[in-house]
Amino acid sequence: MYRSIVAALLLALAACQSSTVAMAPTGQDSAGKQFGPPPAGMGAVYFYNPATASPVLDISVDGLYIGQLGTKTWMRAELAAGHHVLRCRGGNSANARWVNIAPGDMRFIDVQMLPGQYVCSIRETDPGTGRAGVLGGSRAVQGQ
């Protein structure tokens, strides 16, 4: 009985630690939540993970590593107008979404891997849902 309890506690602790990512300073979090327009000729893509339990997910754009998302985290990437491949990777799985970004676009991408799933999901959401997901989370450090 004692071993079962210890094993359960260790698994719970591991699950909590597995969703931890480096967080951006508070000022960067607040600035990103203003949803300012992207620079001229570019679009802004907000990646966010609204899940309350998720492993750390690696995010890349066009094969270039952007950063990691944990539970209730987000990050913003400013991309040149054109066609882009957005990818999430979690555990031994990966998934991709192809998007075409126009100058001035602001897009929201929900990225998560819920308990019991074996593949991360990456899908575009409407601006209202996306903004709520970003506002409900904290900004993760990018590029580390």
C-alpha cells in the first residue's frame, strides 16, 4: 500500500514538472496582451496552450524552433507575409498546420496535448477564443 501511494505521488509530481517552461518577464507578458499590430508587411501569430494539464510542447515555424509551451502559456511570432508551416512536437509525436499569412494579419493557434492523447493538436481558432486563451495564460520565453 505504501509503495502504491509513493508511486502515485511521484507520478503526480512528474506530471506537474513536465509542463513547466521558462516564463517571459511580466512586462513582455503585458505588452503582448495588448495585441498590437505587427510590423509593416508582416503578420502576427499567437500560439497558446489553454490546457490545464499538458506536457511541454515544442513549437516551430518553417522548420525553425520558436520555443516551448506548457500549460496556460502563450507566445507571439511575427512572420513575413506568405505561406508557413506551423508545427507542434510533444513526446514522440508531431503535427502541423499550414497557413497563409497576409500583411497585417493577427492569427491565433491553439496548441495542446491533453492527457490520454498521443499527438499534439495544432489548430487555428477565431480571434475571440484566441484572445481569451492568451489573456488566460502567461507568456513563455521564446527561442530557448
